[in-house]
Amino acid sequence: MKISREIKTAVLVLTAILLLIWGYSFIKGKNLFDNSTKYYVEYSNVEGLTMSSNVTINGLVVGKVSNIDINQQNGKLLVELTMNKSMNISKSSIATIYSPGLISGKGISIDPKFGDTDYASSGDYLKGEVQLDITEKLGGQLEPLQQKVEELLKNANQMMLAINNIIDNKTQVNLKSAIAELDATLAGANRLIATTTPKLDKTMDNLNTVSSNFSELSLELNSLDIKSTFAKLDNATGSLDKIMSDVDSGKGTIGKLLKDDQMYNNLAGASKELEQLLRDLKENPKRYVHFSLFGKKAQPYQEPESDNTTNSQQQ
């Protein structure tokens, strides 16, 4: 049987159409000859998710996003997940939209909840969540900070307006004068510091010298036999205490002199008699000294009558 040219042409056209449909479906993440498991997830916002985005479990690519449709009734987005690998996924698994990098596109990560044996079948719905990426997290953190900065700037503007209203021309002149006086004071302080610095340096040199002398004195004191000196001092103090104890108890010459009343009375009487002798020697020198310039024999001393009369009267 001979096939006509028209039939051949029709078969080629149909084959080309089928290949075109299959290629387009494959580019969109669909495979007409694939019996992969499909799951569905609803999101309020897909956050930049596109068809052919990867579906991963613990970083392993197990499927792709095959379709995204919008529900006209509630406005939610229905995402179809086509699983390339045969895996048991529990119904409690969560499909989270995430961003694997700063510049890469969005993807879906499935938390399979291992241990849960209530597995989902093809066509079942999974719970969906959206994870904020780094820029969104920073934006969420910077937004309150931006509000605070704006409020701060607003308060600062109000404060500056209030200061401008309070400070009149006279007050501004006074402030300028005060600032000028402060500058003059600082200049004087700088000059004082400049003149005082050499004196302070000299004082510090003197202090260093004194410190060096103290160090030398400390070394000399360390070299001395302080313990032996204090031992000798203790012995001398003990001897002095013994002497004072003997004197206090009347032992020895000094002790007897201080404690013997008779010796004291004898000394007092001898002192009195010595005083009388010196007084008599001064008043009556002839009674004790006899000499002659011409070799005459010295005459014995004769007590003056006045002295005798005085003595008799005294008797």
C-alpha cells in the first residue's frame, strides 16, 4: 500500500505540533509523558515565585513549580508542585517559599515531617508559608527605625524653632560676647600652661632626684644590720631598767644617796657648815691667814672684842 504525499505531510505537521506542545510544556515545567506526583499549595502572595522554580527537601531538588493560578473568588494563588522523585510526604508537611540567595530567584522548601505516616496522595493540598528574605527582614527592621528618626528630626526642628523664638538679637549679642570672653580665657590659660610647663619639668626633675636619693637611702638601710642594732638597744634598755630598779630600791651609791635620810641630813649639814665657814673666812680673814712683810714673827690671832661680845650675847 502506497502512502500518499498528503498523508505524509499531515503526519509530519501533527508530529511537529505535538513536539511544539511538548516542548512548551517542558519549558513551563510540565511533562506530558510524566506521571509525577502533584501537590497543591495556596498562598496569599507568592513573593516573586515563578513556574519552573525548584522544589527542595533539605536542599535536595525533588521537583519544580509546574503552574501558578489565581483564585478569582478569594484572590489566593494556587501553586502546583510536580515531584520528580518518588517520596512519601506527610499531609502535615509545610511548603515554604524562600530565597536561596541575594540574587537568585524564589523557591519552595518542603518540610516533610519525618515520622508522620499519614502520607499525602497526588492532588492533595499542603500547608503553605512565606519566609522573608534578607532584604525584607532588613526592611522590616529599618522601618521602625526610620519612623523614630523622622520623629527625632521633627522634635529637633520644633526645638530649633523654639530656640529661635527665645533667643532675640540682644541675647545673640550677649552669647557672642560670652564666647569671645571664653576664647580670651582659653588663650590666657594656654599662655599660663606654656609658662608653667618649664617649672613643672624642673619640679619633676627634682622629684626624680629625691626619689633616686630615697632609693639609695633604702639600699643603705637594707645593708645595715638593723636586727643587731635593735638587739643591742634592747640590751641597753634592759640594763638601764635594772639600774633604775636598783636606784629605786636603794641599792648602790646613788640609791643610798636618794633613799638614806641620814646621809641626806649629813650632806645638808655639811653644806650648811661649809657655807658658814666661807662666810667667816670672808668676814675674818685674819683668823685663818697670818703673814709679815718684814719677817716678823706672826702674832697669834686674837678674836676681836666685838666678836667675843657678839658670841657671848649669842650664847
